[in-house]
Amino acid sequence: MPRPSLQDLIRRRRQGAFVGRERELDLFARNLDGAPSDPTHRFLFHVHGVGGVGKSTLVREWERLAVGRGAVTAYVDDSVHSVPEVMAVVAEQFARQGWPLKALEKRLEVHRRRVHEALAASGADAGGGDGDGASVVSSVVVRAGLVGVGMVPGVGAFAPVVDGERLARGADRFAASLSARFRDQDDVRLVLDPLPALSPVLLAELGRVAEEVPWAALFFDTYENTAPFLDAWLRDLTTTDRYGQAPGNLVLTLAGRNRPDPVLWGDHPDLTARLALEPLTENETGRLLDARGIHDEDARRAVWEGSAGLPVLVTTLADHPGDTVLAGATAVDRFLGRDAPPGQREAALACALPRTLDEDVCAAATEEPGDPAALFATLTALPFVSGREGAPRYHDVVRAPMLHLRRTTAPARWRAAHLRLAALHERRYEELGGAGGRDEADPARLHARLEAAYHRLCAQPATALPELLAEGATAARLGAAPARRWARTLADAGRDNGDAATRGWGADCLAVLDEDDGPKGRARLAGLLVDRPGLGEPARAEALHARAALHREAGALAKALADYDRLDALRPGDWRTALERAVAHRQTGAYAAALAHLDEAESRLAADEAEPDTPSLARLTRERGETRRHLGQFEEAVTLLGQALDLAPGDPGTLVSRASAHLSLGRPELAVDDLDQALGGRPDHFWALLKRARAHDSLGDREAALADLARAGELAQDPAVVIGERAEIHRRAGEHALALAAFDEAIAADPGYLWAYGGRAMAHQALGDLPAAVADLHHALGEKPDYLWARLRLAEIHHEQGACETEFQEYDWAVVATGGRLARPYVLRAQARAAHGRHESALHDFEEALRIEPGDERVRELAEEWARAHVAADAGEDATPEPAAEAPDATSWRRSESSWGHGGTSAGW
């Protein structure tokens, strides 16, 4: 019989010392002893609890139980940073157990090779570009999920602060360059959106193995750190058909500090076991001490009082029995032992400073001569150092008192060690490409940049804090995960460096994101940077710019406009401020103001640059075209958007916008041409797919329309919108019952999806259920009182019922809700009033509409038409107007769905 290895002996000893958790062990064991078809079977175990409570130990015991029942297992912790990395870890561990996932390994290798080629090519292309450099690739890499969760070091320390429009432009160019580089569009999608390509292969391979074994068990530890990029994917992998069929004998375990996300996992209580892990009871602690041979009552009492039942502390303190004066000892003495050799004690204290360990980090932290490998091995053998198949780290409850001791008793050594560690990580960062690098897919590069920022903050908070705060605006604009990673670095440093300012900033930033990490929450985060002292004026202006953009994204347009006004005081004459303010006005429907601010932006740009650069001119021209399109001036929009494309050929966003104008003009074939070109350059353009589905449907090609919607659904960007578009196809085809069911499904997927309520109201109306239609419209208006389309549709229903006074009230509300800024409520109220012989008030409304939109020919034509009717009425002639050949009639305006109405896509295109 072969002699057991050292690792086997360690595992047996730890297993023999495992006590307590009988309920949890029994629950997991019984689950594996049954059959997947058993109604009591659970496919997901979610364990949560505070740090040190024993989650990782329990997971390891569960894994042992699974292996004992013939399961093939994989264990994943937070050493991974993306879903493809998770797949690679699973494949590696399955192969070690004799079950290689060869098809997945082959596909992952292709993915890695294509990513490397793409980033290398983008680096070469950027050499002669317009300066977008790292920002371009960073945007694409974040969008593609190549770094999983976290900030991209190519945009700073997250700095310099990057203009959001440049990010989007660069992303489009990068996607287009991939299409040119790779002949196979599957390779393009594999780089930009790897999950739809890799996930079905993973499921197929898991299914193949699962046919041969009783169970396949995947364990995800330290899940609080990986959930931002794993949670939605695991949900889709196991509870939907998006990627294929998962094997029925697959069991997942998620172990982390946080409770499961109720939005993602709340619909599956019958399939999920949720366990809140509590500290050991005093009885369980006593049993653990018995197993370790500690019977002295004073020592046992000291362990219990010093550990509070946290297993990590019970284990650590149990290794130092007999000390009857623990109450007066420092926490570090209790962790390391009073009799520890001075060299070991010093090394352990020094190596508490880094957040994660490796040989070079240990050497930099200690600055001790000798063998770094031996030092690293000694440290990682300590009971409070964890990390399996990843970067080892001290447990938080052990590391905190060590940091406190070193900082307060040896401040010079504290600063020197942190500076050495910062320099180490900065060298690594430079070796991996530095600020001008292109390989943002490398997790080591990301790690080096963040660790350098952390150590600088610990060593020199007074100078490092303003530098990191200045980068918060970029992190907020890049998305939830980058913002959290930035805030976590700040919070960790504030917790560890003893600096009240850093600690306050970190706590407050994380609190904001914990409450809401969507656009609204990140706007609040940028607001902290704007309103609190601590930033210089340039950084404050960038934070204000970020907040305005996030307010626009969140739909808080009045707040965005106020921020743009403040931004003008901080950066007078900046053309970008005028342009983005124009966009905000357009989003409110104030088109005259939008056009005026676009003129202002053009003047500022000309004053700022003698020869404005082509991308800036293209952006200005595109926004003019977009504004004309929203005004319903579709021919002018097509012309302007064509000019923008002359300046920026192939720009996907501009092509999608022009396609929308073509559709509104009844030219779906031209729309398809533009959308084909947009998708040729960027196959993952979600809104282009939705718009092309609409165009194909207009051409009678439902099969192509549904294929585009299916592809959009695979992108998983906004499932409710895809369902809503499918509902619209049914509604426009007169299939109102099917439309109603699909709108119900869209609303179930996103109860806040107000556009779907509007669509469902139209389906109800077509089916003759006016009370249900009115109820849906009232619901939408209750959530968004200035939802103009819903208000006007409600007025239309009253018009059709002959309830003119109620119809007038709705138009009055529309005027009030939009602050008198929009022409359309006045026009429609004028038509309604004129239809009932109220010509004086009708003409007053037309005058107001022309005051608001003096350049809108539709308004002018209708006003002239009804003016002629008024004159005829006064003269005693037939008051029925003879409409001009080109003038839109009242019905077309009331039912219009292409400019202000329910038409376009649900994205507002």
C-alpha cells in the first residue's frame, strides 16, 4: 500500500478535527443520497455568513462528501476574474480526476488565442490613432467580459479620466477592426461576447460526463467577490435554456458573505437550499477543543471568549493552549503565540500588509535575505492563511490586529514596507504594458494596478487619496463592477491605514453602491466627488461631467441639465458640455433648445480649434440628425446622418439612427441596408438587431425578424426588451391575443418596463378591453407622470369614446407634465378644440406650439389649415378644412407612433 502524502495527512488531520455543522452536513449528504427527480432534491446550495465563520471549511467537507459518493467535483474561488477563467479551472480539475473536457479545452484555447490576436492588433492600430488608446480597448474589454469584474488599468490608475463618447467610438472601431481581421464572424463574437460561444460547449461536456457518474458538483467559494460576473451567468446556465440543457445531476454550491440575490434566485425556492452559517456554539467549540486535546478549563474559557465561536479564531487559539492570561495579551500574540521565534513573528507581521501573497510579495514585505520560496511556504502553512488554487491571503479577523500593531508600533517600517510593495506592483504593471499597454485582458495586470494604489494609500494617504479620488469619475461611468472595485480599494485602504478621511470616503462610497449600483446610484457616487472637499477643480469638473452623464442615463434629465449649467462655470466654453446639454434637452423633448445648444457647441468647437477634428464634427452632425429625427423631420435627419457617415464611415450608431429614419419614412429596404452594414462592423450591436427585426417585419419577412430577435436575446443585454419587440411584431400583425401574452411576459421579466405597458394597452384596446387599456396607461403614468405618449394615448381613447371634456383634461395634464416645453400636446389639444368648434382656444394652442418649435413645418401647416377653417367659420362658410396636399391630418398626428409615439423600438430609436 503506498505511503500517504503530506497533503493526505494534513487533510485527514483537518477532517478528524472537524466538529459541528451536523445539520449542514446531513442536509448535503441526504441530497446526494437521493435522486435528482426527488421533489425534495436541491440543485443549488447557497451558504452565507460573516468572515471566519467556517464557510470554506464546510465547503471542503461537502466536497469530500460528494467525492465519497462518486461525484466529479471542481472548486472555484476568487482567484478567477472572468467566466472563461472559471471554465478553465473546471476543465483542469475535471481532467485531474480522469474526466477531461476536451471540447471545452479546445474552444477555450481558441478563445485565448483570438483575444491575444485581437488585443495585439488593437495595440498596433492605436499607434497612429487619435489618442483614444487604452480607453478604446478598455471599453471593449469591459463590454466583452474579458476581465470579468473589476476596473481596467488601461484607463488610468483609472486615469486619466476618459471621455465617455471616446470610449464608445473606440469600441465601435475595435469591433469593426475585428471583423476586418477575422474572416469568421464566430471568431469576432468569441472575442466580443464569449459566453454564448463557450457556455453551450461547457454544458455539453458536463452532460457527457454526468451520463457516466452519479453527480457533478461545482463549488464556488468566496462568492461575494465573484458574484458580480458569475451570478447572472450561473442563473442562466442552470434555470434557462439560453445556453442549452444542464445535466439533472449537477449540484452547485455558492458560499460567500452575502445573501443570494432575490432578483436572480428568488423564483426558485423549491430548488435551492439557503443556509445562514452562524458561529459555533459554546458546546461545539468545546468539542473542537476536545478533539485537539485541550482540557484545561481556563484555556478553554479563554479560547471561547477570544474567538466568539468563529472557527478560524477557535482553531488559531487552540494551537496555543495553556495561556491563562489571554485576556491581557494582544491579538497578535494570540494568533502567533508568545513563544514564536522572533524571525517568524516578524515575517508574519510584515506579510500581513499585502492583501494577497506570493513569493515576491513576501520578499518585498519583509526585505529579508534568504529563500523567498521557503518564506512563502512557511507563511502559507499558518492556520489563518487561506487560498486554494489562487493567491493566499490572511484571514481578515487575523490580519486586522496585525496591521494595527505594525502601524501603531512601527510607523516607519509600516510606510517603508508599503512603499516597497507599491513599487513592486508598479514594476509589474509596467512590465505588463503600463498605462500605454493593450493587454487589459490580463488579470495579473489589473491586480498589479489595484494593489499599487492600495499600498500607496496605506503609506501616504495625504497624497495618494486625492489621486485615487480623481479616478472615481471614470470608474463610475464604466459601470457597476468598475465602480465597486474602485470603491473597495478605497475602503480597504481606509480600514487599514488609520486615516479617517480615507476610511470615511471608502465607507460612504461603498454604502452608496450597496444601496444602488445602477446609473442612479453611480450618479450619487459621482456626486460625493463633486460636493465634498478633496478634489482639485479639474477632477471636480470631470466628476460633475460623469454625474451629468449618469443622470441622463438614469432619466433624471432636470438634474443632468443643472449639472451641465454648473459644468459651464467650471469649464467655460467647453463644447462637449453644450453638446451633451443638447442631448439632454432632446431627451426631454425640448427640441428647439436642443438645436440651439448644438449651434452653441459648434461655435465653441470652432473657437476652441481652428480646424476641428473629424470625429468631433461627425459627433456634432450625428446629434443634429438625431434631433431632427426625434422631431419627425425624417428627410432632414437622413441628410444630416449621411453627412455624419461621410465624416465617420461605417459608424454603427449613426447607421442605426439613419435606419430608424428610413423606417419612419416607410423605406424598410434602405433601413436593412444600413443595419446590415452596422452589424457587419459590430455583430453584437443589440439595438441594431432590434431595429433590423422591425425592418424585416415591415418587409413581411417574419422569419428574419424573429432570427434577429433571437440573436439579440442571446446577448442577454435586456431580455424584457427583446420580448417586448416580439410582442410588437404580433401586435402590428393584428395578432392581439399573442401580443397581449408576450407583453405580459415582458412585464413579468421587468415590472418597470413602462413601454411594455403602453404596448399592452394598445393590444387591450384592439381587443375591445378599454378598461384594461386605461388601467395600463394609468399605471405607466403613475410611474412616470411626464410619459407623454401614454398621456396622449389615453386622450385618444377618450376622443374615440366621445368624452371630449375628459380628452381635454388629458391634454391639459400633458401640457403641465411637460412643463409647457413641448409642441405636440398643444397641437393635439388645438386639433381637439377645433374639432369641437373652439377655434379661438385652438389658435392660441397653435401659436404656443409655433413659439416652442418655430421651425417645425408640420406644426405650421396644421396651424394654417385650422386658421383657414376658423376664417371660414366666421364668414358663415363650411368650417370643415380642406387640408393641404402635404399637411398631416389630425388622425395621423393623434395616432403617430414614429416620432413621439410608441413606435421605433422600445429603446427609443
